[in-house]
Amino acid sequence: MRRTSDEYSAQLLGQKIYPRFLDTATIEKASAQVLELAGIGYSAESIPVPVDEIVEGYLRYHLEFDDLHGQNALGATYPKTRRVVVDESLDPADHPENLTRFRFTLGHEIGHIRLHLAYLQGLSEEPNETGPDCIVGEHVLDRQADMFAASLLMPTTAVQEVIQDEKQALLAGLARTRVHDFLLILIASMARRFQVSRKSMEIRLSTLGLLVETEPESERVTASDEWQHRMEQLARLKSF
């Protein structure tokens, strides 16, 4: 559907802007370029993607931790001083339980750097809560940055390769796990390998068309019905 300028607008530093529409293919290409230029690659051998190395090694930004609650954000990017600041609650050294959130937040900020730096040009220099040199995207900008983060942390090629490894391992152990939800096991295992949340992995697999979740037609199912249903779910995982 064609968007009007009002429908595809966002607020950046208190001003209305009109971000350029970026389709999924464009964002995927941008993330792949970052991985390639950073010397990381996008095969299964590249995971988990070292996002902190991309920020500090490739982009040459300084990574810092601070209290960002006042900005109502988990991350912020300051291009003029080349800093990426992440909320201290996500520091993996102090809060290892938040590692996946930390990694996605960094990927999100890399997305802003790669896709949205141009929007700083011509913006007001009047002081505000975040300062005139800070990128804090909203709505459209954040959605684009989230898509970028997902494709950066879970490159298409790597996902396609890993899902086949995991699927074969899962099929080999069916007799021992027949009472479990095999798709949930697959998602959880892949999430651990990519160091992302289970929800992020589930969304990524669905976005790539690799996962089709269905429910049994009848609410009254026997154990054999459940077994057959799980086998059908596994069969819907595309092969490459």
C-alpha cells in the first residue's frame, strides 16, 4: 500500500521528519554489507555475531554504559562524539541474564548508524532532553533499526545452515523427545547458538518463511494425534 507523508513520519529530537521507506530486502542488504566489510561474514561460522566488535572495531564508536532511564531508552547513539551508550542494566559483565537484550540493543543502534545518520542534518540545535546530537528514533526509525538488528544478529545464510543442523539433530532424537514441542526445542536451541532471545529467533524464522506454526484441527487430540501433528510441523521447515 502506498504511504502518504503523514502516515510515514516520525519525531526525531522533537521535529517531524519523513524517513525514506526501506523494504526488507534493502535492510537485509545493508546488514550483510556491514558483516562483510567488518570481516565477519554471514555463514554459520560467523555466529554469534560479535556486535560489540562491530561497534568499536569496524564503526570506530566508543561503547559506554550509563543510566538511560531518563531518556526512556535502552540505547542511544551520539554520532558527533562517536559514542554508543547502552543502559547500565544491560551491561553483560554485571547482568549476564540480559545478554540477549544487550546484543539486540547494540544491533539496533548499529542500524541507526547505518540507516539514519542523514537525518541529523538540518535538525534544530535547540537544547532538549537528549541533546541535539543524539539519535533516538521513534516509530518508523525504530522499526527499521529492529529489522536491521534481526538480520545482523541472525544472517539469512547462517540461519538456513544452522536450521538444517538443528533439524537433523532433532530428528535423530525424536524417540526420546516425542512428548515435547519439537518446534519450541528447535527455536530454543537456535536462539542459544545465535545468542538472541527465543522470541527474536521465532520472529526471524517466520520472517524468512522457514517456520509455519499450525494447530491441530480438533481440540480433542490423542497422544498419537499430537505426535503426528509435531511431525507435520517439522516437515514444514523448508530444506535448502
